[in-house]
Amino acid sequence: MAPAIAVVGRPMVIWDFDRTIMEDDSDRWVVTEMDLTHLFNQLRQTLPWNTLMDRMMEELHSQGTTIEDITNCLNRVELDPQIISAVRSAHTHGCDLKVLSDANHFFIETILKNHGIYDCFSDIITNPSFVDEQGRLRISPYHGSAHGCDLCPPNLCKGFVLNRIQDLTCEDIKKRVMIYIGDGGGDFCPTLKLSEEDHVMPRKDFPLHRLISKSSTPIKPKVHEWTNGKELNKILIPLIDLVSPTDG
Ligand SMILES: [Mg+2]
Ligand SMILES: [Zn+2]
């Protein structure tokens, strides 16, 4: 018989970003606000999403749009106060919070900093970005080479990242409970990597929720649906208390 798993420490909470922390999609927000919808739709069929966003940033740069303009655009994104409260509470409860997102580092960092919750997260795992010497924002894929997972887009397999986090945080029969919060199809692969002690919080009636509902592969973590920030907050904080060992 396999030895019982000992749960140690406060849970780790892994957050998707678009349509989870942010109500909208950050890429779409910038494309719409910067009037790039036409070009975006024109190129959508020919370029992978990640490359397309890098191309959009090239377009902005060629039009004379500066990094400050992009920052100002991102600073107009509003976050649900209930989501902000949930992030702060989870952090105060001693949880390790990470963002795992298929957006990009610049957008996420800017938005989280603007709302004063950037420091609540120990890590932002996403497609890297940097400002080149011409002052153009560059967005690259997370994976430099093929990851071999057919559930995920070529630039990022969130399940691969989740496995890596598990390797770093779990030793032998001791493990830290994971709570995974997300909405999208890209959140299904990491959901399949979670174990019986873990929890997944899919946004109700969004792709992840539908994939979990009709999955032929058994879903091991406990499933808690939410529809909005208020519900997310109401579920997450008691759940953290419930799964935290009393000694630590
Ligand atoms: Mg999402
Ligand atoms: Zn994958």
C-alpha cells in the first residue's frame, strides 16, 4: 500500500490571468483600445497568437506608440475589487501565489502593479517580454522549442510548468496542496496534473469548466465552480483555511 501523503504548509494558489484575475482578456484589451482589431483579424489565421501579439506591438511601434502609451492603456484596466480582496487575503493567509498565464509579462506586471497587488505573487510565469533598443515591446513564446503536449498551444504548456512546480515543492510523501484557478482551455492540461489532495476552481460555463464536465479522463482534484469575483472570494478563503494544516 502506498504511504499516506502528508500535507505540509499553506496551500499554493495558482492563478490564470485573463478572464480570471482580469475580467477581460489583456491581449484583446490592448488590441481593441489601440484600434488594431482590423489588422489583428486579418492576420489571425496566419500567425500563432503569441507571434501575432508581437506583430501587433511592432505595428504600434511603427505608428509611434510608446511604451508609456501602452502602459497608460493597461492602466485603464479595472479589476473586480472582490478579486483584489481575494488575492490580498490569500497572501495574508500565508499562501504562495503564482500567476500562470498565456498573456505576457509586461501586460500582467503593469496591471498588477497598478492595482497594488503585484507583490502578493511570488512568480509570474508567462510568455516573456522586453523592450528592445528601439523602444518596441517584444513578446516571445514561453517555450523555445516543441513541448510535445497536444492539449496546449505551441508557445506554452501550462501542465509542463505545473509539473515543474510540483517537482520543486513536493518531496517524497510530503506535499503542498495546490489550488488552481482558471477559465480557459489552456487550464485543462494543468488540471489533469493535479492530485487528489488538490483543488481546481474553474469559472462556471467557461471552457475549462466545460472540459472538466465532459472529460473522459478522471479529474483528480476537487472541483469548485465560481461565476464572479464575489463567489471566487467566498470559496477561496474558507478553502485555504480548510486545507491548511493547523500546525502551519
Ligand atoms: Mg484565462
Ligand atoms: Zn499541455
